[in-house]
Amino acid sequence: MSDETADQDLATTDKSGNPPETRLKSSAAACRILKKMLDDDRERDRKRATIQGQIDGNPPYDDSKLKQLGQSNRSNVNFRQAEGIRDGRKSSYYDLLMEVDPLLKIKIRQNLNDPEMPMDYGEIIAEEISDMLKEWPGFWYHTQLHQAQFIVWGTGNCYWPNEIDWRFKAARTGSFLVPDETNANIEDLDLIAIRDPFKPFELFKYVKDAETEAESKAAGWNTDLVKVVLMNACKEVSSIDQSQLGDWASYQQAIKDNDLEYGYSRAEKIRTAHMMVKEYNDKISHFIIMEDAEYNKQEEGETEKTKEGGYLFKHVDRYESWDRALCLFLAGVGEGTYHSIRGLGAKIYAHCKINDRMMNATVDGAITAATIPLQPSNEGQREKIRIMRIGPFSVMPNGYNVVGQGKFDPNLNGLISTVGMLNGNLNMNVGLQRPDVTTEEKTPQAANTAEVRNRATKEAKLERSDIGGYYRQLDLLYREMVRRMLNPNLTEVDPGGKEAKECIQRCIDRGVPREYLKYEKLKVSARRAIGYGSPFMRSMISSDILSVSPYFDELGKDNAVRDYISARTGPEGVDRYKPIPNRNNIPTNEHSIANLETNDLKEGADVVVGTDQNHVIHLKIHIAEAVRIAEVFVNGQYQGPIEMLEAYLAASLRHIASHLDFIANDPARQDEYKMFFQTLNELAKVHATVQRQLQQQMKQQQANAERQAEIVRQAQEQMQDEKLRVELAKVEGDLQLRAMKEAGNQRVREAKAIHGMQIKEMLARHQMNIDNITKAQGA
């Protein structure tokens, strides 16, 4: 766009420096800007049509001109080399996008490096969002359209028609317009236009009844103009009473009665364009205008919601920034400007056109070589030629001679060599190696492993820089989609809201805390495929990874096997052979440490809880062993000393409670915290039973000691001989030992009482935490 046009049609600040409501002065100004961009794009559009014609199969020569020149018998075939190259590249980009499962990679931003953070949360969210995308019927269409545009033209942009719906739309390159000299950088965009026609019934839904019309008007639609546009498009529909032209009710009924006829046969598409403008506050305003200038002839400064014309839709500051409105997919930056970017179509056009001509010339030469050249003896014989065939013999008419005894051998080697040279140059320029399709080896020796690997690497359809650039742009697309679907203001009646809410609920049902279903909590990116878009490379690399998997940890080994299976069966078949493991159940050093701690706890020792330990793993191991021993006791099968059991349970309860303290305030652990605390409560009940049994045992021992002391006293009174005194001395010694033991037991009882109080305090504290969590979730 020229500076003159920009100065004329884009508003600036006033004399006081205050910005206008919007930089677009009027719908008439927007229409002029659109026309200027279309005029600037006219030559580019002509070149795109020529390249697209080659891909679609247009022959290298104009058939009508060949016929005028008397050369209609010449070979004039498009050998579809350009189409084959495009389709080969499309399959590579398809593999990059779809040969991964799930499509996205999501991590929880909070505690990204926390070893105890379950990997399942991010994976579950990614799996459910991927399923939602695959179930959306438009995902396949818009993805394929975007990739096809990106490959052929170097630009395959996507946009969101509103600020709510997560479902994007792919724009055709010729319909996505930007001013000339615009930098190939989304931050440098000043304004864009996207040509996107409405079918009449699509526009009618905004004014189908009074209630809908009021809602549409509040949203920014010029409902008066919508009606005018629909009535003008409806004038040719036969079911409308021509005497009632101008009566909206009659048009409204006709559209309802003849929806398909009106939308596809009688009425033409309503040609509109989205205009998006970056305002002075860096927000993006969204307008929809009619391409027909007749709808945009109001004077400058006149209201934009007149019945005769104006904006079809107007929403100032609709998007917070450009990345909330669109996602640019650019195959490089060209010479720095948007229009200097070139795709595969421009790179292969000249080569493919010359190849077609050379190959047609080769066909012409081969056909000529397969014929018998004849020369008439006089001009009168030229029109009377007729060859008669009798069995295996051919009889020539009189007056014709065979030239050169029937031999005609044009030199085709030069043509064939030239075609090979052109193909080699084409492969070098576009980074595309086509696999050999012949069964003959180029060398007499069988290719060894290194040669096969080198050839496969060359046959990889995409270079690493192409892959990296595409994935970085795909990351932005997925991030905005996830941000929109996790928007807390999204409702089920909003576009895409029902599917998004169902996806969120599935995540919650699979155990993902609601706290993590927020965009700011997630790190979103596209999952990277192995093999640069080549199935053979993916198989080869996965085999290499599997060969060194013995050096990985258990999780790495499982992933290596899953990648190997995926390369051969596709991502959908992996879970059939190798389901995803749970990290907390894979043996690690944490499991070994926890088991050693359990042995110390069985001795009654207090074990310190480390802050950097994986508390979930430790809790699972400690609780599992405590529950096992408690069940043995409850079932009456415990054979050991009761005091050792009490000491173990007391130490275990204190240790488990310490681990629970570390996860009590973690929102991601609330469900696990409740489960562990419930088990802890049950263990505390068993511990209380053990304490009571131990106290009863101690009382029984004390009673036995008192009875024995009474026996000794009575025996002393009746002591008559030395033998009895010896026996009494022995009994007295035993009593002293028992007394010492009883004193020790008394100290143990006092310690147990203290432990019991500590455990009760601990249980009360965690019960309070549980009550607070339950109240918060209920709120």
C-alpha cells in the first residue's frame, strides 16, 4: 500500500495526540484499501494460476496453437512431475503432524523439574485434546488445506474468525492479502484482509428472528445491512413474489422455505472480506465489509450502521494481539518481506516445464523412430497412399519408395541425458531426493548397511531447518487453540464450547486436578515426529534408539520400545503391545531407599524425611508394608513380640505423617492426599488396638509378678532349712530381674502414651487439612 493511500484511509491521532477509536476511517476507506491490495496482487495471482495449472496437469504447449501450426500430432502431455513432487512433500508434512500420538506435548509449568510430579497429568491433557481435534470434522480439511498452501506457495496461514472459538480456519494464499513491503514478521503487520465469502444461509443465521437479530446487533453486526444484502442476493429466487420486493418478511420466509435452493443454486455467494487492523493500543480490531463498493459509498464521518451501507460487522479491539487472531506459517522470510517468500511451486516450475517439453520431444522421437519413412515418386501419389496387409506381409502401393531401407534412428540419448541432468539440478535446488523406482541396482555390488543409510538420509523429504521452522509455527497454533478451549469464560452455547467442556470433564474424570486445567499452568508444544517426515528414516532411527536402550532408565527403555512399535504399526497400535507405564511404579533409587527406611521403621527407629524425596513413592511403599503387617495382626496371625509391633506402627505413623505434610498443600496431590490420609486413619485404629493389647499384657505381667512376690513372702515365713533359703534366694533374684523389667516397661508405657498423643495430634491436624480441602472443592 502506498504512503498516500495509507495517509488517506488510515486515521491518525488528532492535534492533541489522542488516538481515534479505530484507524480505519470508514467502510469506504476499508474497501479502497482492499481494492489497492487486490490490484497489487494481480500479477502475483496470474503467476500463481500458471503454477497451479502446471500442478493440475495443464500441457506444456497450447493445444490450439499446435493445431494452428499443423502440429496437433505432436506429443503434448503433462507428465505430472510437479504434482508428484508436491504430493511427496505433502505426505512428509502429514507424517510430521499426524504420525505422533498424542498430537500435542503438554507439561505442567508448576514444578516442571519436580521428580514426583506424575507424567500422567500433562499426557492425559494432551491425549484428550488430541482426541477432541481428531473428532472435529474440520480439522482434517483445514490442516490439509493449510499444508498444501504452505508447500506450494510458501505461506499457509490460519486464523480465528472470532475471539472465542478454538477451531481455526485455513486461508488460501490468494485470499490472504497484506500490503506490499510488509515485513515477514507477525509483529510488523499493520493490517490484513482475508477474502471469505458467505453462503446466504450462513449470513441469514444472524437475522433469522428478532431475538437473534438483537444478539447479533449487540455483538457488532449491522443487521440492517445484512437484510439488504440478503434481499439483493435473493431477487432471482422464483418463489418470491416480485410484487413484494423490499418486504423483508417475504424474503425471510423464502429463505426458510428454500434454504438449499437459495444457498446453492439461485443466489450467488455473498462476497465479503475480513479486515483486521492493528490499533495504537496494539490491539486488533475486526471488520467485515462487502467487496462491492456500492455498499460502501457513504460519506466520511457518516454512521457505519446505516441501512444503505457501511460495515457488515465491526468490533474494535476484538483481539488482544495478532497471535490471538491468526497464525502465520511462512517457509522462511524470503528477502525480508512477506511477498518475497517463495514456495515449492515457484522453485520447480521452470524445471518441470522444461522436463515436460524434453520428455515430449523424446516421445516424438521414439514414435518417429518406430515408423517407416516413405517417399512418393511424384506429387500425384501423395494423396493415394494405401498399405495393404496380407498375413505377415505388407504390400506397398506403386509409386512409393522406402527411405534408407526403413531405418530411421534419431539420437535420443542427448535428450535422455538432459532430462537426467535437469532432475539432478531440481533435486539439489529443492532438497528433494526421489527414491529409485527401478529394480536394477546402479552398481553391480549389493548396497551395504552404510550405503543404505546414506541413501535413506538423502531420500528424507524434508531438511531439518524446514522441520524446525514448521514446528515452531505449529507450536503457536496449538498454544492459541489450547488457550481458547481452556478459557474459563467459555460456555457450552459458545462456538466450540460444548466440545471444549466435554474435553475438560474427561481430563477431570481421569484424575487431572482442576487446578492444572488452566492455560497459564501449561507448557504447550507440538509433539515432534521421528524421521524428518520419512517413514523409512523413522523406522531406522527408532531401531537405532532401541539398540542403545539398555543404557536408559526404565522409563527410557519403555519409550524406546514404544517408538519402535509406532514406526511399524502407527501410533494407534502402540498401546496394544506396550501401554504407557506409570512413572511412580517403575523401580528407581527412591524405591530402594524407601524399602531400607521400612526396615529401620520395623526396628522402631525414627527415620528422617528428606525434603527432596519423592513423597508419593515413599508413601506407597511405607503404607503398603504397614497395611500388610496390620492385616496380619487383625487376622490373628501375628507371632512376634507385641511391643515390637507397637513400636513399628508408631514409628511408621509418624514417618507417614511427615510425608503427608509435604504434599498437603500441593493442589495436584489433593486426591492422593485424601487417599493416603484415609489409610493412615485406618492404621491409627489398628495401632490403638495394638496399644490396648500391649497394656493388657503388661497388666497381666504385673499381676503375675505380684502373685509371685506373695508366694515368696509366704515361703520366707515358713522357711525351715538351708535348701529352702537357697530356693528363696533364687526366686528373689528372679523377682529383682522382673522388677527391673517392669520398671523398663513402665518407661515404655510412658513413651507410648506420649506417642499416642502425638499421633492423635497428627491425625487431628491432617483431618483439619482434609476438611479445608473438601470445603474448597465444594465452593
